[in-house]
Amino acid sequence: MKLLLASKSPRRRQLLGELGFPVEFITLDVDEHVAAGTPAADTAELLACRKAEACPAELIAGDDILVAADTVVVLGDKVLGKPADRNEALAMLRSLSGNQHAVYTGVCLRTATRTLSFTEKTDVFFRQLSDEELAYYVDNYRPFDKAGAYGIQEWIGMVGISRIEGCYYNVMGLPVSRVYEAIRQLNPRI
């Protein structure tokens, strides 16, 4: 059995690879536009399922399992995506500073015959950060490929996050323990 990871995220690649299964990476171009009115808590799973459905069936052979995921950062009822530039990253981080927000990762696993999906939520609490701290982070870590403009495993996570409620790895982009259990559910021989 091998896992097929439908993601461009280096963090997901690292996390899934550390589970000990052979991993093959595939890239899918998927429309990530979500209809207005879609609840923020449902967005990540909807996008993960869209990615899984976009994978050609012939790529999933035998006991192979496709893993697709998407992560969104939600402050209040607003979804914070990936920042387009430095100014947008700073604006996102200013809005998170001193506040609690939720990180939702939607995961969709697909075999040749079955599909399983779920959403994992983690609450993240930022302490109040100065403009100088935010600028230092953005200028040195360039978080333009990260939802909400931050990576918990980076400097800002060490100095800016006072606590989390839920799965740490979920905030990195893949709730690994829950993914492992879903893999076992799809392939009980593991």
C-alpha cells in the first residue's frame, strides 16, 4: 500500500511521510473558490473533497489511498486564506494578534472503492504582538504560502501563541493522528 498525497504543501508532505508509509506526491489543479454563504467551518472539507474527486481514478490502484487536505484559518466568521503580499500578511497577523481563532483542516481519503472525509478543529490563542514583531516574522519567514499568514512551527508560533486547544499538527496543516486512524479504517490490515 502507498499513500498518494494531493498537496503542494511541504508541511503536509513531511507530516504524512513521517507516518512510515510509502508516499507519492501528485499535484492537482483545483478551483478553490467557495460559494458565498458556505459556512467557514465547512470550507476546508469541501475543498479537500474537491481535490480528492479531481484525482483520476486510474491513479488509485489496489490498496493505495489518496489523501487530500485543505486548511483554513477562521477569525470570527471570516476565512483568512494565504496572503498575496507583505501588506496582506501583516494585516492578517494584526487581526490575529491578541485574539483567538480557529484552524479547520478538512481531509478526504479515497481508495478505489471508498471515500472518507472529516474536519478537525483547533482553537489558537495569540498573545498581543507588536508591529515590530509582526514585521520581523513576515520579513524573515515570508509566510505567503500559509493560511492566516503564519506557521505554528515557526518563530511566531514559539513567541506569539500562548496556547492551543486541539491538535498541534492540525494547525500545521494535517491532523496526523486522525489521518492515521482513517487510513486504518480504510485498510484494517495496517
